Amino acid sequence: MNGLALHNFTRHFEGLKLKLVHVLWRNYDQPSPLQSAFCAIILMLNPNFKVRALHDALPYRSVWMNMIDIENSLANLGYNFRKLRAKAHEIDERLLPCLYVLPEDKFEWPENPYVIIGKDDNKKRLSVFDCKQEKALFISYETVNEWGPGIAATFPRIQEELSKTSKFIRAGTGYSWFRALMSRFNSVFYQVTLTGFFLNILSLAMPVFIIIVYDRVISTESIHTLYYIIPGILLTVVFEAGLRYLRSKNLSWLAARLGNLVGNIVFSHLIKLPCSYIEQASVSSQISRIRSFEYVRDFFSGPVFLSMLELPFILIVLGVIALLAGNLVWVPLSMSLVYVVLFYIMRRYIRVLIRSSAKASSIKQQFTMETLEKLEDIKTYGLEQAWKEKFRELSGREYWAHFRLEYYSNLTEILANAITILSAVCILGLGTSMVWEGQISIGALVASMILVWRVLTPLYSMCTMIPRIEQLDNSVRQINELMDIENEFQQSKNKVKLKRIHGDITLHNLALRYDENQDFVYRNVNCEIKAGELLAVTGDSGAGKTSFLKTLHSLYKPSKGSIRIDGFDVRQIDPIDLRQHIAYAPQAPDFFYGTIAENLQVANPTASENEIWEALKIAGIDELVEEFPHQLDTVICKPDAHPLSPYFKFQLSLARLYLQNAKIVIIDELPSVTLNSKTGRMLVQYIKNSIGKRTMIIVTHRQDILKLAHHTVTFKNGLPTEVTSQEKEQ
């Protein structure tokens, strides 16, 4: 870089930081040099990032940017975060740009970080951006050499197709998604397994001590031998306690890390799925999907996983029993086989019962949610008794399924306990006989009894934990099935992102049906809408008007035909990016817990306060919001507060639509009370003013709006869709 390039870099930096301060960082308590570092890094990595993308990647509710925020924000933008210690001039040019923190500075909260943006070995100098002075400059190798080795953070691009959980890599390894994710923790599993091995070796010391006590201390009355044994026993106890602490710490970290990782990934993947997948499932089943990872977390922190870790070491214990007691080993060996048979048989029964119980619970839960949603209609038509009987029937099925599951679970535990007791009786009976015959000593019999418990305890636990094992298996299967579905982000990787939209829309034989086995919701819709024209949508209730709008908004995929926007087939366009170019007011608007300004800025995060007030004015609620004590900072949708009135929600929805200022506007049917009010009159005026400026699609039955329309699409239940057009001056 030359001096002019550094000057231009500083100028571009100032422009980018000004935008981010305007849309986000103005809410921070105080500026941070890492904000400047973030801007400089972005200009080097990809100066074409949209402000909306940067806004979505950065932490929202924060008061100060630290290094973790930098790491998370760049990860959201598709870049890794790698740390290395080196002198600034020794960093390979291929790793630039990098964030460099001086040795005396604190890496997590640096006061004077640098961004190295270039390197010139011929002139022995670095091109750096001083984040404290907010200026790009040259620094010689001699100067940076005096700094000493600092910590540099580099940002290689994330290659998702090469990650262990990607479909491309899993196709080669044959792993499921969850198994591939678990491979990230192989080092932890190796540590836990190695710790378990040493624990089992140490556990053999106690039976040896018992043999010595019985055969060398008690039988010979040699108290001095006991003095030599006690320090060894104490040392063994200390080492065993230390190893158990280490294993417990590793497993606790693994459970917490997996719970956080799987939970976040599953939730993120779920909300990125196409609407068709989400709407097909009930709310209760969606919640069940999200909660599936809790069983995984509990598994790794619970006794089932510990029992599974002990299983491979059973062979070592059996070998020791064979050395100490000879043929006595056949008792635990045969009983182990009985445990395996019990586990196999009972698992088959319990697997079916768990699925039946889950299905019965799901049906009852759906019925309960339906009851609460339609409680007013139930009371209106006097259906209380019928609903009570139906609830009683569903409850009976659920509790019967739970009873059978509990019955077989308890039966398994009883049988497993009986096998354990039978093993003890057999060991004592056969062992006593062998002691009388002089084949083994009393100490060996007692030691063998302890070792047998170590063999049978993991097997007993596995049998009694069959329901938990099945829950884990079901949870992992659900997670794998969910993660194998491609979400919209994955589908849109190779699709076009339009820089701007003019608003030309062409519909060719458009048709939609929710399922292949169902009839078409609508079909054969043909229309060519030029930029700036108005398309009115009217027709019977339930004939598919809202579904038609959602198809235009890329929430649904057409079953037949095509939609072209500015000549591009929407199947070639990134649907997430396309929605940001379309303003949409749904029939049932939703808002989130937060301020009025935050809810409106969902549509346009870069909007200024003046623009928000202008949108509220067009919606006719600026005076109402001004009367609130906190005005735009008024918090709405609090969990414990009264819900917003439908009229106010529609007004806010229209204000959000106006704020987006998009070239394509879609408005679903609004209530008559809204259309007949000041807000409705201003909406009609907005429509008139927008003709020729933006393309509008509106669901309406009002004649004053229908007369303004260039095209009208009429939906009729069971009849073909009608499209009429008329020439109008724009």
C-alpha cells in the first residue's frame, strides 16, 4: 500500500464506522477501540458487506465491545478466529488482515490494538491501522521488532462444506450429524476413557488389600503387616478420588458444552427452515424438537454414561477373578450373559411402549392447546360436557400408556435385582465349597465377592436405565433427521442476491398445494405486473389469498409455474435476501418484547429516529406514541402485560411497512375498523402516492382500492382463478 491507499482506507473506515454508530453503536455506553478494529477488519475482508448484514452479526444489547464480541460477530459473517503469538513483522502476508495486540496490552480488553492490513518486505515496513488514533499509517520493521512478540488474531474464511458435520464430509465418513459433532470431542473421550482405565486398575487394589488382611494379618495375627498396608490404602483412596474428580470435571464440561452447542445449533437450524416444514408440525412437536437436546445433555452428566464407560473394563475384572478364584469366574460371566439377554428382550418392549406413551401425550397436549385456543367457541355452543368426555378419554389413554411403561420398567428392575441377588447366592455357595476344598482362601472369596459387584453393577444400571437410553436414542434420531433437512441459508448459497429491485413481477401458471396428496389451493395464475402497478387480490374467504401473498413473499414455494421478479426466476434468487426487498403487512401481525422503535426497526435496522416518526405519522399513530411517557422507547409485549389491541397492532404493522420503503409492497386483508379509520384513509392515500413508484399487491374488497388497481386476481373456492387487467395512467 502507498500513502494514497492508506488515506483512502482511513476515509472508507470513517464512513463505515459512522453508519454503524448511527444504527447500533449509539446505544453503547462508551466507545471501544475494538469497534474501530472491527470496521478496519471488515474493510479488508469484504468491503461489500451490507450494513444490514453487519448489524445482524454484531451484538445488539451490549454496552462495550470486547474480543469475544469480535470473535462471535466475525463467525456470524462466516470467518474463523485463530490466535497466534509472533512478532508483527514475522506474520505471513497470507494471514492478513490480522488484529494485533501488543505484549503489554490485555488481549480480551485491549486499549491500543492494531490491524495489520499490509506488508512490504522491500521497504521493511507494515501498513497498519491504529485503532486508538483511528488512522492508517506505516510502521517500520525496526519499530515493531522492539514491541516484542504479541498476540495476533487471524480470520480465515469458514468452509462449512469441509466441517465434520457437513453433508459432504459425512458422505465419506458415513457418520450421522450427531456422531460427526461428537468427533469434535474425541480428545475429551480419550481422557475420560484413560481415566476410567486407571480407576479400574486402582479399584483392584482394594480386593488385594482384603486378601492380605484375611490371609496375612488375621490368620497369622501379624499386626505389623497391617501397618504397611494402611499407607497403601490411603494412597489408593487419594489417587482414586483425584481421578474421579478429574473425570467428573471432564464429563460436566462435556455435558454443558454439548447442551449449549446442540441447543443453539438445533434452534438456529429450526428457525432457518422453510415455512412449509415448520407449519406442518404442531407447536408442541416443535417444542419437543428444541428440548430433544436436554436428554443428550442429561445423558452425559448422568449415571447411564458412567455405566457405559465401565462396560469395557468388565473383562479386566473378570480376568482378575479368574486369577484369584479360578472356576468361580463362571458365575459372574454367566450372569452377565443373563443381563444381556434381559436387556435385549426388555428394551424391545419398552421401546414400543415409550413411543406409544409419547404419542398419547402428544395427542392430549394438542387437544389441551386446541381447547385453550377455542375456549370461547366451546362455551358458546355448549360443548363443555363433550369436551370433558373427550379429555377424559385421552387422559385415560395417556395414563394407561404410562402405566404400562412404568410396569415394564419396574419389572426390568425387579428381574435385574433378582439376578444380582442370585449371583451373590451362587458366589457364596460355590465359593464356600471351594474354600472347604482348599482351592481358594477366605480372603480370595471376599475379594471375589467385591469384584463381582464391579462386574454386575454396570450391567444392572444399564437394565434399569432402558427408558433413558431409549429417550436418548429417540432424541439423537430426531436431531439427526432435523439437521439433515436443508435450511434456507444452505439452499441459498449459490443463488443470486439482487442489489436493487425495480418491481416487475411476472406470474406464469402459478399454482400451490401444501401436500402432494392434497388439492391445489390455487392454480393457473397468469399475470404480468409492471413496476409501479397495483395488483388487487380479492375473492372468497379461505380460497387461498393469504397463501398467494406468502408465495410472492417467498415464504412458500410454488408447486407449479414460476414467479419472475425483474426477469429473474425466484428459484434463482436468495429468498432471505429477497424478503428484505419486499415490505409485507400480514393479516395477523406479530410483535416482540422490546421497544416500539426496536419492533419497527426489524424491517429497517438502519432507519433513523426521524424516519421512524415519519412512518408513524403516515400510519396515523404518531400523536398516540408521543403521549406515551417513553415514546419510542416504550416497551411493548411484556410477558405479564395486557396484549396490544388489534387496532394498534395493525397500525404498528403498517408503520413498519412504511419504514421499510421497499419497491415491492404486499398488504394482506385489513379489518374494516382499520380501513374506515384515519389509518385506513391514510393507507388509501399512500397507495395513490405509490402508484408509479412501487409495485403493490393488496388483498381487499373495497371498491375505492379496486378501482385503483391495474390488475385484479379473484380467488373462488373450487373454481379457477380469474385475472383481469385494465390500462391506467401512472
